Amino acid sequence: VVCPEGKQGAFVIPDSVNEIGMRAFQECRKLTSVKVPEGVTVLPDAAFFNCTNLDNIRLPSTLVTIGNSTFSNCSNLKSISLPVSLTAIEYSAFNSTGLSDVCYEGTQEQWNDIAIDSGNGTLENATKHFGHAYGAPSWTWAQDHSSAEATFICTACGDEKTVVDNVIDSLTVDATCSAVGYTDYTAEVEFGGQTFSK
């Protein structure tokens, strides 16, 4: 995939994409947010080089390698969430970014095992948050109440995870002469070893 010419604002890379080309988004200075789909394992060299307005990048849990100069000169990138699958961050991947906070899904020991090449001073000096601290979810219902989405946001780094529930319980109370009838819907999701319902 390559960045559509003139694209600005947020861009969601389609779920069907599992490979991003070298320099695919280079110099896309009007991009502010990009979501990389699950299945992508490598962000190649200079993939987001000089995307100076990029301030939000959502990476997949399948990511293994961040290539040379991938986010170099992304001066507006202040924080990033990195998956536990990551094993290599190559030369100057985060050179000249505004990075001050890194949320890493694994432990400090796992972080220490990542091969981080030189030229990544802003990454090395950023404050690290290990694991996520997700709060209670916000819920969004489908208009016909056939499904509900629970969105969890990490209080440390803003990382978002959405879980969809397609099994909805409902209880209908019929109207009477003195009361209005209604249907009460309940959705339940599992997340982080806990059950949440709405």
C-alpha cells in the first residue's frame, strides 16, 4: 500500500493489506493519524519518514520489525504504543520525533530483549509505561441492537481496543393499562480476563 496522493487527516489502511511498501507514506505531511491493520509484521525503511503532522499511529499486535528511519522527522509524534510482538527497532527509526511517552504492552524484561539500533535517542529517553491500564469501557450499540462494541482506552497512553459482542440478551416487558412496555438489551464482552456487561 502507498499513501493516496493528497491524503490528509486520518487514514485507516484496509484490513486486506498485509504489507506496506518502503517509503509508502514518506512526506505525507498532512496525515495526522494512521491505523495499521493486523497481519502487518514489518514497517519498512522510511515508511512514515517526514510525516511532520502525524501525531497518532495505531500498530498491530503482529508487528515484529520497525525499519530504518520509519518515523524519522515525525516531529508531532509525542507518544506511541508498541506491541509485545516487536523484536527489532532499526537505525534511526524514531530519530527527530517528539516522542516523550512509550506504552509497551509487555514487561520491562521483554522490552530489554528488543534489538534497538543506534539513532533512537528520543525513543530511549522517552518515559516507558509497561503493560496497559484500561479503564471501564464505553459502549456503542448498533441501531437495531443486534450488536454492541465495547471500547477500552489505556489511561497511560490512550491505546484503544474494541471488542464486539454479537450475542445480545433481551428482555421485553409488555405494555399494560398503567405502564409503557419496553425491551431491555444486555451485551457482555470478555477483555483482559474480566467480563463487562451493559
